[in-house]
Amino acid sequence: MHPVTRNLVLVLGDQLDASASCWQDFDPAQDAVWMAEVDEESTHVMSSKQRICVFLSAMRHFAQSLQDKQWPVIYSTLDASDNSGTLAGELDKAIQRYRPQQLVMTAPGDWRVLQSLRGVALQHGLGLDLRDDSHFFSTVRDFSQHSAGRKQIRLEYFYRELRQKHQVLMDGKKPVGGEWNFDADNRGSFGKNGPGVIPAPTRFEPDVITREVMQLVNRRFADHPGSLETFGWPVNRTQALQVLADFIQHRLPYFGQYQDAMWEGEVWLYHSHVSCALNLKLLNPREVVAAAENAFHTGHAPIESVEGFVRQVLGWREYVRGIYWTQMPEYLERNSMQAAAKLPGFFWTGDTDMACLRDAIGQTLKHGYAHHIQRLMVTGLYALLYGVHPKEVHEWYLAVYVDAVEWVELPNTLGMSQYADGGLMASKPYVASGKYIDRMSNHCKGCRFNPALSTGETACPFTTLYWDYLDKHADTLAKNPRMLMQLKNLNRLSDADRDAIRQQAQNHRLSV
């Protein structure tokens, strides 16, 4: 290490981007890179083994790529005897030892981490050069400008702005295909015969680095949820590009039609599986969007599939980041529906008679993955209807999914899934009975509960809790025009029926 360190460049586990803004003026002759593995990042929520492993392995691979370039890397390993267990503690030690003149970093994705690192810089009287994250299409300032003066900040309008600004799927000033949004064409289910032969996902045999991490995780976090038996996530740039290419080639053509569909035991279906690599910054959203757009222009994939996927990356991902950074830190405490229940224990085991939840939670613990409808309309819907405190729901999602980083996970959970922000993001609570799950999957066929029934021994808990939720929050929901049809259906129930539903809901809560 050189005697005088000009810039100590801080790189976090979700900033593994060789073209990030922190490298703009990097000089290996006078600068150094700092990276740290710490217990705190795996234990502030009870992170699953899959999530811990993907972060640590990707970090080690990225550090190796920097060292291969002969760049000076200060790297704290989790099992080092002097590891303090916190990012602040490890940075403090590095500053004391290497005496940098300044700290440099690309803006982090986590409010808590930013406050912690800022505190260390302040403590040492060091400047922290915080640079825009060029990984994204937009800046937080762009989003702030867009949302100024709006009571509700809807995805659709921000998405259209970005489409126009970056000329994505545009024909001059008009959207390709004549519509901005093909969501109505993307709600297909598989029907009675199921999905047929699904293209296999791209998974990777763990290399030496990953195997060492797996042993470390199994030893150090033995009591954490999930297992590593199936671990096969991309942990470097080359693998991430392979996953993207495989999705574009084999699954994107059918992604749109079946993006909301579920099928018992089918984990991967036609989804992209690139969110983890994107959120670690191993992939750039520009190359992801460009690859999808090219698939449309070459006739490889239809517009409804390509637009639906582009909306997730160019639209939704940019939008939730804007929500997070303009609403934190108070956003974390929002609970507009006053939900107070504890998260049921089966969320950590998958041990439940409800087939859809058993399947979604089981695969989550096994792979660290579930697709967006399983998250929104199975696990998220149940938590919302049950009345789980939104912070508990947030902490579960942050803990169990390999692609979970707080900037993207928190608004998705708190705003979209749990309606805890009172409609800032979602125009209404995403509530439905068990009939929705029956329509979009085959889960109900093998389940002991009947989605058509709200009371009785075989009543579906989703259906019972759905009516109970509408009943409990009727006065609040009546102020929302988009909920009036559902409340009209509620009002058709007799007083006796509503009493029976309340009792059934109470009994269900006592039995969980």
C-alpha cells in the first residue's frame, strides 16, 4: 500500500460496478479501495443463507477482479479475528491505519448505511465525496422534480417521461405499438394443462470462492433461514451477462403473457431472474433495456412482453428508488391502516396448510427467490389481510430475497404490497380473495381450503380475511373511488354473514 492515500474509495456489497461514478478519477498509485464484510449487514434483519451467500460471493469476486488489475484493495473478511462486525467499525480502523485525505463513494442504496458512513467521516473530520449513482437512468433530483406538487406519485407518468427522455420503445413522439402500457395483455394463466415445458434457468456451479463462502455462511449463520443446497446465482459480471442473454433468448417472448401466472412447484417460469444481478450492479439497466428492445425490433419477442419487462426496469425500478430517497427516513414508520399483528411463524418455515403460501414460502427459503405476483398477491396479500405490522413484513422481505436491497424492497413492500403509505404509491390496496389465486394458479386444486367459501371448515383463509379486511376498514376505504365496487359487494352480505366472517377470521388468527 502506498505511503500516502489520497482517496479511500468505499465500495459496498451492492455496488459491484466497474463503471461506477466512484472510479472516475481513480489512480491506483495514490488511491485505495475499501470493502468490508460485516455481521451487521446479515443480522440487522435475519438474512437468509442464500442472500448472505450471494452478497459475500459477489463481493469477493469483485474484489478479486480489482486485485487482478493491481489495484490496492483493503478488504475485511467476515471471519477475520479483528473484524468489528459493523461497517462503521471497519471503516474507522481503515481510516486510522491508512490516513486518507478524503473518502469517495457512489451514493449507497440504503439510508441506514449512508448515515453510518457519514458519521464515521464526520468523526474523523474527513470529506465524503458522495457521487450520483450513474447506474440508473434518472437521478433522485429528477424524481423529486417530477413529483413536486403531486399528492399521488404514479408510476405511469414518470415511466412515460423516462421513455420519451431516453427514446425507449418510441416511434418519434409516440410509443411503439400505439400504447404506453400493454398490462391488459399480460394477465394470462396457464389453464388446466399447465405451463408445459419451461426453459431451464441459467444456474451456476459454485466455484472455489463461492464454496468457501458457503462453508462460512453455513458455519457462522447456521440458525438463519433457508439453505444453500440449491445455490446457483450469478456472482460475477460474466455470469450476469449469461443470465440476461438466456432470458432474452428463451423466456422473454412468453414473459408478458404469463408474468402474473403461478403453478405449483414451478419456481422460475418465464421470469428474467436478473433482478439480483441488477441490484448488485453486475448488470446495467441500460444494457438490459437495450437487449429487450432489440428483441422486439428483430421480431424475436412481441411488444406486450418487451414493454412489460421494460416497464419493470426503466419504470418501476427507477420509480421506487425515487420514492425511497424522497420519503426516507419517516417512510419506514408509515402504517396508514394501523396494522399491528405479528408476522406468523410459518413465514420462516413454510409449514402451513395453505397451498399457495406453502409453495411461495418454500421456494423462497430454498432459492431466495419468488416472482412478483407470489410476493404481491400471495405472501404480501396474506400479510395485508391478516393485518401484520408493515415493518415486520418489510423486514421479512428484506431478509429472505437475494435481490432485496432496502431502496427497492421497502417501497415495494410498504407502499405497493401493504398500502402502509396511505396511497402515495398505489391507487388502492391490492386486496383480493382466494378466487384471484385460483384464477392465476393451480394451487387451490390441491389445497384443503375452498377459495369460494368465507366461512366453515374448508373456508379459504384468504377469502375470509378479504371480507374481514373490507369490513374492518370500510369507512377508510369508502373514501377511495377504486374500492367502491368491492365495498358494494361487501354491503350485499347480511349482518349474520358479516358476524360469521368476523368470527371465522378471529378463529383463523388464533390458530396460526
